[in-house]
Amino acid sequence: MTTDPTGAAAADANSELFGRARRSIPGGVNSPVRAYGSVGGTPRFLVRAKGPHVYDAAGREYVDLVSSWGPMILGHARDEVVEAVQAAAARGLSFGATTPAETELAEEIIGRLTASGREPVDRVRLVSTGTEATMTAIRLARGVTGRDLIIKFAGHYHGHSDGLLAEAGSGVATLALPGSAGVPAPIAGQTLVLPYNDLDAVRAAFAAHEGRIAAVITESAACNMGVVPPAPGFNTELARIVHDAGALLILDEVLTGFRVGPAGWWGVETDGDGDTVAEDYEADIYTFGKVVGGGLPLAALAGRAEVMEQLAPLGPVYQAGTLSGNPVAVAAGLTTLRLADADVYAHLDAAAARLSASVDAALTDAGVAHRMQHAGNLFSVIFAEDGAKDYDEVRAQESWRYAPFFHSMLESGISLPPSVFEAWFLSAAHDDATLTRIEDALPAAARAAAEAQPPA
Ligand SMILES: *Cc1c(COP(=O)(O)O)cnc(C)c1O
């Protein structure tokens, strides 16, 4: 694999910490993609962060384009958020009982989705991780419909619950795994995996399994295999097919929710004519995570009362959590959402457009076949001339060009996601000077990508 060009220079607190970590933590990490497996080299051990910057154990500063995989939409350690968290912590870390702020957060989420004039949700349940949100959404859809089968799309990531790991994105894609060991075949068999952006495949699956499909779960815009947006009209037509068949649509906005716009992707997606699709379709259950917790463990599922009130204690579908709606996490999430106003989204859109264009230009200048792919302010580079619309095309790219690109950027003090199968995450704190610093690093990285050799 690629050697880490900065390893010697940083000589290095990071290597020492990684060696020690591996003796007590499997692979030295608590989430696989952090191990730098697909880019090689030593993961940076981060010790603090502020604004657009993170700092490693060797004292080096990096511009951060990971943003904790999305939550840090305001930048790191934003003063107001830290103060709200400190104040909440001082009042008590956890009660295991209802708190007033949970209702405020539920109201904030409902308010964001109803600002479109539609009312797709009027009940919200708070949980602690995106995995729990999608897992619960699926149990709820099965409980409501009395059916067992689930459709997901190849390359979409919905967390690490048993039924959702088949051909998943994110770390599963990074490690090139077909799924996971430890998932019993009868459980995996309840999930039908279809190619993304292929409505004919969806129609065929509903025809082949009439009356047996409980739900289709889809990332509102796929961002865990690199960014692969839905084709214009895909989500709208998907919703129609699903609803005609008496099934539920679960729109997984854990990554896109409240990051690409005030109401998530559902609020910014446009059809071929540029009109917003919030007019055209609604999902039955929306799942949120990442930004909604502002950097602390918090996620949510939301829907209409007739669906959501099938959850315990009102309905027969059980779900619970000792730390669900934790007051410190709610303080971080609520404060983050309240500060994420129209100006923040406008800034993110402009910064993403600028940086994506700069990456595009640098790679073009270096003669590297690539395509920039976008979903609102989320973007990634795909090393294939014609881009990609599904997981097969994503996997066919020259992904080996990414490791030298990544390490060149890291050497210049820019921390990209350590996998080509991930989106780049900007924040409100990525100002003009920060973007310029990233841009200055691009030509050398693009040259490194151009000189990369395919694996033997
Ligand atoms: C991150 C992610 C999840 C899982 O969330 P966790 O908090 O990591 O469990 C689910 N769905 C999507 C679309 C995600 O990006």
C-alpha cells in the first residue's frame, strides 16, 4: 500500500499512539474508515479542533474537510454550541426522564419540514445514532404494513444494523466487502438490493414480490459511495411506485438532513424543470442524524402521527433508549440547528461550488480523467470520465488515484475524507482564506493523482 509521506516528518506521536491503540482496540479504531485502510499510512490522532481546523497529537494543524462526517456544519467548537452544552451538562448529564428541550427539538425538526407548505411529519422520536433511526424506521414500516421484505439500493449506507449491510456504502464500500459476516442468511434474505437510479428494477421487484414489501429505504441523495445524486424525478417516481404498492418510503436523510438545506435534501431537490420536488412527493418516515446532534450522539425519525404513533408506548412497535433525547446532546443539536440559518446554507452552497470547481480545474490541468458529482453542497470526485450513477459505475472508477491525492493534500495540511467513497464536508467556518489554502494545495495533489499507478 501507499506509504505515508508525512509519517517520518511527524515522527511521530501519531504512529506511537496508533501502535498503542491497536493493542487495546480492534484495528486501533472505533469506526473502520478511521483506520486509513484504503489510503494507507498512519491515521492522525486528533486532540482538538476549532472552526475549520483540527490539530493532531504531533501538534500539526489541518484544514478539516471531514467535519466529523457531517455534524460540524458550523465548524468545530462553535462558542454558542459549546456554551449550551456546558450549561446543559451543569444542569445534569442524563435523567432518563422527559425534558422540555426534547419537545423544542422535535418542534424545530417539524418546523423545518413544514416550512415548504407541506406537512410530511408531525411526530418525532429521538434516538442516539443514525443506525438506530433507520433500524427503528424499518421495524416501524414492517409493523405498520404487516410485511417483511425491504428494498435498499446498492452503495447506500444506512448504518450497521443486520438487515441494512448488504452491498452498503461508506466503510463497507471502502473495505470492498459484499456485506458483513455475522448476519444470518434468513435476515439478509429479507433485504432486496437493487441498483440505484433504476426504476425498472424497482417495478420488477414489486411485481415479483406482490404484497410482501414493507418499505423502500433510500438515501435521499446517495453520499456514502461518493456523491451520486438521484436522477431528476427518481425520488418522485419511486414514491409513487412504493405508495401504489401499499408500502412505505423511508427517506434516509441522516447525512443530507439539515446539511444541504434547512429541510434537508427533500427541501432542495429539484426536478428536470428546476422546480422543487417537495411539491411532488412525501416520504412516510424521514431519518435524521449527524447535523441534528451538532456533534453529540443524537438522531431522529419523523413521520405523520398515524405512522409514528404505532411506536410504543402508544402502539405495538417497540423502541426505547436509556440515553434517547439526552439533554446534553439535545442542547448541542438544538443550538446548532438554530444557528444554521439561511446565511449558513448560502455560504455552504457558494463555498462548495467554488471548491468543487477548483478541484475540477486542478485535475483537468493535470490530465486526470474524473467527474465532480454534487448533491447540493455535498460533493466528491469520481475518477471516471463519465462519472457514475450507481454502485457498479462507482466501483469501476480508478479509485487507486485517490490515495496519492489524499496524502499530497494531507502533507499540505488539508485533511480529506480517507476514502474516495465519501463526500467532502465544508462548514460555516470555512472562510475565504481557508478555501484559498485548500486551493493552493490542489495542483500538487492533482499531479500525484496523475502519476499514480494502478495496483499490480
Ligand atoms: C452516517 C449514516 C447513517 C448511520 O448513522 P450513525 O450515526 O453512524 O449510526 C445512516 N444513514 C446514512 C445516510 C448515513 O450517512
